[in-house]
Amino acid sequence: MDTFTALGAAGAALGPMTSFIASQNNGIFTAFSLFIDRYFYIVLPASIIIFYKKLGRRRVASLVLCMLLLYLSVTFMKVFLHQPRPCNEYLKESCPEDYAFPSGHSSVAFAFAYFSIGTVAFPFYYVSAFIVSLSRIYLGVHVLNDVIGGAVTGIFCYFIAQKVVEACLRYEGG
């Protein structure tokens, strides 16, 4: 079984959970999810201002590198894997034109959650990651395996970025 078939089979196996979440209709959560969809990439990074002193420069540098890695890796995976979006009868907004796997919103949200482990910011980012991921399924633009793939990608990219920043700082004596 090749990668494409395996990912498609995983999506089919998780279908009932995705259908249940996407079939819900709550006006307040719909409005909140649409807000997240449109302003997520502004609000989450801007929140660093609140926690900057408690997070430290090393973590923030790792996060910045992680965002670059995420942009490159998520874009590459979407283009390479060609996983279509579900965009079915549960769709609560217009269907995005790009591919689905992995979820970029979920990857960024979980990178933020992983970056904040052990700090006062962790509860905020952890809860945000789950709400963002749930909202992607709820809006009908992703299935469960898309957001799980996004979470794994976000955590992995932050881990790699953290190791690169630590190696650079060791090399220059910082």
C-alpha cells in the first residue's frame, strides 16, 4: 500500500468522528471558528507579546525558525500528497482551493503549544491548539487525520528548530 492509499484509508476510517464534529451547528462556535480561520495567523503570533519575558529569546528564536520550517514543510506536503479537502454538505464557509493534508492551522497551533511547555503560557496555547484543530473539522475544511497530521508536523518542526537554535548558540558560545 503506497502513502496516498494509506492516508486515504486513514481518512475513511476516521470518517464518523469527522462527520459528527462537522455536522454540529452552533452559531457562536461557527462565528468563533470563522474568526479563527481569518485572523489566526495574526492573533496567535501577536500573543507572544504578552508572554515574551516569560518565554525568553531562545524559545522565541526557535519559534520563528519553526514558522519558516512549517511554511516550507506544510506547503511541500500539501502539493506532494494532493489530499483533497472534504468540503461536503457540512461546509460552513467557502472551500479553500489548496489541498488538505496537513492542516496548516493545526500545525502552527501545536507548534505554539509545544514551544510553551513548562511556561505560564502553556495552558493558553494548549487549549488554543485543540480549539483551532476542532474548528477546522467543524468548519468542514479538514478531516481528523488532517489536523492530527498538522499537530505532528507542528511539534516535529518546533523540535527540529529548537535543536538547530541550541546548536547555533553552542557553536557561537551563547
